[in-house]
Amino acid sequence: MEKENTTKIKGEILLGIIFALELYALPVQFYLLLKSPEFTFFSAAVRFFSFFTITTNSIVFICTATLLFAGKCAMNAFFRKWTTITAITVYILIVGIVFNLLLRQIVDLKGHHLIVSEIFHSVVPVLFFFYWIAFVSPERISFKVILFWLVYPVIYIIYTLIHGIVTSFYPYPFIDATKLGFKTAIVNVLFVLIAFVVLSIILIFTSKIRIKTSN
């Protein structure tokens, strides 16, 4: 019992750190965007939530806040589900992987922009993955659940392409249909979705191994 309580406390401390990082980084990022004279509050909000990085880190923020402060409610139970928290782990890891493999070399960030970027793309993905692997008890599920996990990124991609056609703004260069052409953008999107599937399979397979070794 004492060991379980210690583990629970450590998990909550890690959740608290992630929550605090998001509580700092998300408002700062929005403020930095709002400082630009080209944006009104509404247009800044639309642009802000046009980034998968922001929507996913917002999900992480809501998840950690709920697990820490919501008590015993339906929302808390939802975020404590293994399928829910594993899906979020996949999303935030994709944020880190895509940025560090494809985007880091083409951005030049300084000051607060650099700090919040590192929080979003490096620190939070690593910490949340560590929370998942160290403090979340794995459960047996079918690989079919991946189809449900893909709903969020697919909706995001559809929105981004439609929004881009209307406004000519694309948040990421690999999905910029104006510069790359629609066909190339779609191919790039398919590769990203494949990355989601592969990472999901890896996490589910890892959990199956953890279950076997714990028995």
C-alpha cells in the first residue's frame, strides 16, 4: 500500500509539472501571436488553434488539469482510461517527432518563442511519454482502436486543407497545397497518418509486453 501511494504521488508530481509547463506556454504563445498588428483577438485565436501543436498541447493541458483537480467525475474517468491517455501520448509524441525531424532545421526561434517551442515540441512530449510508461497501468485492447484514435488527426487535416483553400494559410510547410500542389500535400499527409498508425502499434505492442512481464 505504501509503495502504491508513493507511486501515485510521483505520478501526480509529474502531472503537475506538465500542467505547469502548459499553463505557462499556451498563454505566452497566444500573447506572442496577439502582439502582431495583423491580428485581431478573433483572428489570432483562429490562427492559434490552426496548429496541431497547439490543439494537442491544449488536450494535454486539459488532461493533466482534469486528472489533478477534477476529482471523481465522468471527465476524470474518461481521461484515466488507458485508451484515452495512450491516444493522447501518441498525439503528443507525433508533435515532437514531426517538429524535431522535419521542422526544427527550418525555423529560427529566439527568446520566449524558443522557450515555448521547446516546451511544446520536446519537454512535454518526453515527460508525458514517461508518465504513460511509468504511471499508467496497461490494459489489453485490440489494435482496431487505432481507427478511433485517427479521428482527431483526420478531422484536423480536413479542417486545415479546407481552411488553407479559403485563406491560403497552411500551418506547416509539408501540407502547404499552394506551394507544393494538392497532390503532394495529400501524399505528405498520408505519410503523417502512417506515422500515427505505426506509433500507435508500437505503444499498444509495448503495453502487451508490459502486461506479460507483470504477470
